[in-house]
Amino acid sequence: MSTSRASWTTTYRALHPRSLAIQLTILVIAEVLLFQTYSVHDARFHWATHFLVAVIAAAVVLTVLLRIRGAPGPRFPLLLVLGLHLFAMAPDLVFRVGAPHAAWMDIFLGHVSVHYLPGGDTTWLVVAAIAVGAYVVLLTRWLRARARGAAAAGVE
Amino acid sequence: MPAGVVAALMVALIAVVVLLVRPPGPLDDPRPALQRDGLLREGPVLEEDVAGLQLGDRAVILLFDREQPGGSEWEQWRTDVTAEGADLIVLTPGVSAHGELIDVIPMPVPVDGGPPVGYAVIDQDRQVRYVTLDPQYLLNAFEVNVITGAVS
């Protein structure tokens, strides 16, 4: 593998279609299972709030990394969403083993306070759409700039 | 990832939230954030005798419902929530202390404006430590146990 080819692979590995497809499959299966665990206890809106907050946090991380590193990252962006969702809902897991919620649990992506946003899940949905949309715009611009640079340099 | 794929995923997410995450029903709290929030409170301290009900000495679950619950599911729920030593008092609109306790706790008013369906947990010092509407309380005995376990 040439140096330029290796560099290309490293730069674009977060966007590899097969990797993204596998990550998406894992994410959807995991989220369906998590949704079920909340749904049987009549708590669907809690699932939605923490998932949307995780999506927003992931979009922020992806945006910051793209701006700082000048390349998409981390390597598994959709698993980042799942990881952040599990982090955000951690106090619910703690509750299951006997500890009521407390204000300090806001360290888990605002676990307690996020429910008090006016408009609730609808507002979080709008914010998530804006955050993801902004990242996609930024990523699209970055890809086009890379394509123009590669064309100007005469390499693939 | 192409913008079109991301857009399709966002549409799917919007559909899930809009179609599957139901808004508050008639018996729910109009403020979803305050329903079953799992947060202990430092609420008012009740009198030892409230309309003939004796409070104190141990944690008490005051269950509010619009009619006396029954059936095997209820019996299981009652067994579960009292297993650790908490008392359980069922309050329906026909019980004399019902209205006074709603006022002094105070219990939230559901969307339909009728009597509450939910519960309050009073600790052994007669302080209100938890209040929530929960029309599906029979599904959530473990939540009551977490609260009574924390205040006992």
C-alpha cells in the first residue's frame, strides 16, 4: 500500500460504507431493545429524551473533531451515538438497582435536567435535526474541498 | 455518509418520536418531566393524624386511585411494595382522608382534571419524600420499592 493510499484510508475510515452499515445495524438493534425496556414501564419519552441528547452530543463531537483534526472521526461514529446514549441513561440503570435520582446525576449528559426543557422531546428533536444537519453540511464541504484538492493534485 | 442517507435516518427518527412517544394521557401529569422523575423531595411534614389516618413510625405509601384496585396483578403489586416493611394505604374518592391528603401533600392534578391516580411516599418522620402520578403503577412496583427503600 502506498503512503498516499494509507493516508487516504486513515483519513476516510470513519466514512467507510461497510463499517457504517454494520454500525447502523448494531445501533438500530440496540436502540430497539432499549426502547422496549423503557416502553414496558410506560417511559418512552425518557428513552427519546436521552437518545436525542446523545445524538446531539455525538454531532457536536463529530463537528469538533472534523474542525480540529481536519478529518472525520472517530472511527465508529454511530457506535459513539450508542455509547453516549448508554452513558446518558446510566442513572436509570442505577435506579434499577435501588438508587433514586439525584441532581448530581446531571453529569450524565444532564440526565435529570434535560426533561425540563420547554417543549420536551419535540424541542430536543428540532435541536438534534439542526446539530446533525450542521455536521452534514460541514462534512459535505470538507469532502468537496478534498475532492477539489485531489483533482488539482492529479491523484485519486 | 451521503446527506440523503442522513436525511432518511432523521426522517425515521422523527417518525419514531412522533408516532411512538405518546403525549400525556388523561390520567397523566400535564408536565411529563414531573411524572415518575425518581427524585426524592423534602416535602411538607404531615400531622400524625390526617382525617383519622395515623402516620409515622415507618414509611407509608399513599396510593391514590379512582376506584379500589383489585385482581391478581394488584395483589402481586401490593405484596411487592410492602415486602420491605412499608405500609400501604389506598385512597379512593370515597375515603374521608382523600381530599385532605391531596391538598396537604399536594398531589398533582392530571390532564383530565379529575382525582389523581398515583402515589406519595411519606417517611417515618411524616415528611412527604416522593409524589407522582402514575396511571400505570401496577407495572412499576420496583420504582415504589426504590423510593421506600431510600427513605426507610
